[in-house]
Amino acid sequence: MKILFLITVTAVLAYPARGQTCTCESNFEWIKKTFEENDAGFQHVIDKKGQAAYHLHNQLMLEKVKAAKTSNECIGLLYEWLKFFRSGHIGIERLTNEGSVSETVRETRKVDIPKFEKYIDTKKEADYEGVWQFGDYMIGIQKEGMNYIGFIIKSNVDGWKELGQVKLKIEQDGDKLNSTFFIRGYLPVKSGEPELIGKNYLQIGQQILKRLKPIFPNEPNEPIVEKYSKSINSRNPYLEELNATTLYLRIPSFEDKSVIEEVLVENKDKLLKTENLIIDLRNNYGGNDESFFELLPFLYTNPVRSIAVEFLSTKQNNQQILDASTDTDLDENMRQWAKNIYDKLQEKLGEFVDPFDTPVDIYRQDTVYEYPKNVGIIINEEIASAAEAFLLAAKQSKKVKLFGVTTSGTLDISNMASIASPCKEFRLDYSMSRSLSIPGMTIDDIGIQPDYYLDKTIPQYKWAEYVNEILNY
């Protein structure tokens, strides 16, 4: 099956600064020229939105750029300019002088942990305040005025080991509360309105926090919520039995092919003897198409058509491909793939090139397994990239139905590359390929819709239970 890998080229090219002083305006002109010449999705959006809309966007952004007073403000404006084209497979990150992603100044709180724990142990009603656990973090959440601050108590994560570092904020926004998580590089991620699930779990964006203190009595839904918390917070795939007729397979990412294949090999007998299979992809941002190849045989009922991508051949893009061919961080298949297409791209500079000369690949297999008979795939708005590529293949099976809400829509323009700005202040991420399915079937900024829409009256922690009921109906 020749679904083209969705890759991120890790090499960072850099233009020499030649002693120049980089202003926000000069950075804007550089990013504009670089993106126009090398991004595979640029012309597609211009054709769709029109040259006049792009010209107006440039005028408005240039006025803002000229008024920018700080580097942070400038980078924010440059990202705002990029979002005219799409919401995913683009990005800007600040660099240090050494060319790596920098850390901004972290906000901290002076905290007296014994005093804080003594205070929260007096609480009689469950709210956001308390000591919480998620992943490798133990954090305290304390109210400050109308807002809440979440600070580090204990952590094994590099860059987040200092007592009192602010990890999240829950802030008043009109008549509701909105939350912000701080991630690698202390970048803020808007995470929507927090939600208490029962008394002992808190959902903030796509993170599930478990209360450690104060202790509240368990509720009837506690076991279901605990399973939900395990699935959402898991970094690795796993399979478990829900009952005699249904297996649950959690795949949080398609980054690591080997760990997914290990689970499938270990549980092959179960998969081929059990009537129903639930695959939970929630918050799966993608990875490599290769990572889901070994899952497809369990779903197969008929030939599967996969649409290829074509690469924009430019000197800069082709250099990225050449660098990938010797990048030891990529596996041998990826390096060989890069070697194979480099010469072909070089022959057609300025053109879009289909590396395989096969716009449609048809995947066939001799065996159609009797089990699983029914496959329900759980999807949400955080599913992107290679995970969406998997859905396009999987949903062609007669066994498969999608449950949840529309995915993020980050697939058509892909295969990301990075380049440092002339003064090495920031790194621009853009994409080198576009799907041959556009404009006939566009996914970007639209997403893939479910067969069964799970509305807000069905809490997310009950989604797997609901799918189980439908598959066993």
C-alpha cells in the first residue's frame, strides 16, 4: 500500500544574516516571500479566496507589523498572517542563538505546600481547588480573586521541575471560565472551559486531571471516569476487553509504528475471535502513515483506494528532502524514500511532482477476516494529519463506522519542513506537498464527519460505553 508518508523534516535550514538588522517588517517580507515560493498550499488558497482578499490581508498585516514593539508581538503577528492559509501544518517558534527552540520566561508562585494542603483539606464542596495528578505532573490549583492558578508541586518533566511554576490558568472570561495550559517552551495553549467530572476528575482541554486532595467519596460513575482518564492520558497504545463480545483499542498517536504493531501482534488471536472492536483515536495528532498499515488487515472487506500527494519542487524544498535522506533520526524506509525522489524532484523545478506516478493506489488483500464483524472508531476535533489519513482508508470498509464529532481537518497540505529566519530569531514551519484529492474532496479546515454524531448530552467519558452499546445492539 503506497500511502505516502506524512513526515516532518527535522533539518533546519538557515539563510546567512549578512550583518543585517532584522526588523519585524523585514521578517514579514522574508516569511511572505519564503512561504509564497515554497509552501505547497499557497496557490490553492489564493485560488480559493482570491488575489484581492490576499492583497487586503497583506496590507492590514503590514500595518500591524510596522507598529509591533516587541519580538513576541512580532512573532504573534507573523503567525496571524500564516493563519490566512490554514490552521494546521504551519507554525512559528522562537529560536535561541544556537538555533534550538527557546524557552520564554516562566511565571512562578511562591507556595507553602503544607499550608496549602492544610487549607484544601478543610474544603467540603468539590471545586477546582486541590492537588491534582496528570501524567508526570502533580499540581496544585488555588483560587486567586475570580481566577485559578495551577502550579507545579512535583514533576519529572525537564523544564517543569521547579516548585511553583505556573502550569495552567483558569480565568474569568465574561460569564464563563476559560483555561490555558503552558507546554514546551512555556507556550500558552487555549484549552476552553474546564469541566468537573463528578468530584474527583477535572477535564481541561484534552487533559484529564485526577484529584489527590481533598478526598471526596466515590460516585457511581467513578469506574467509567477512571477508564476514560486512563485512555485520554495514555501515551502508548493498549488493548483491553470491555466484555465477551467487545475489545477496546486505544491509539493516542501514530508516531511510533513499533509499539502499535507490538499490541496488534500480542492480541491477534483475540482480535480474530471477538465480534466487536472499538478503536479510540481521540486527540491523535498523527505521525506516519506507515504506523497504521498493520491495523488495516483487521478492518478489510474490499479494495481500499488511497489518493497520493504531489510535492512542490523548489531548491529549498528539495534540499530538505536531500537532508532527510541522511537524517539518522528518521527510519531507513523514510531515508530511502527521500533518496528515491530527490533526483526526480530536481528534474522538475517549479512544478508539482507525484513521486510514484500513481495518483491512486489500490490496496487489496486475499483474506477477509470474519472477526471483528463490527468496528467503531471514536473521533474528536483533535484528530489530525496521519490519523485522518487512516480514517479515510478505514471508513471504506463495510465493517467500520465513525462515532464522535468532526475531526480537525489537517491533511490536504502536509509533509512539513522548517527553515530559520535570516537573523535566526524564529523558525518557520510550512508544508511541501498537497493531496491530489483537492479540490474534489477537501479535508483541511473542514474535517472528517462521523457516521454517528455524539452530541453534548452524551458526556465524553461515556463515549466508549455508548459505542459499545451500539455495536452490541
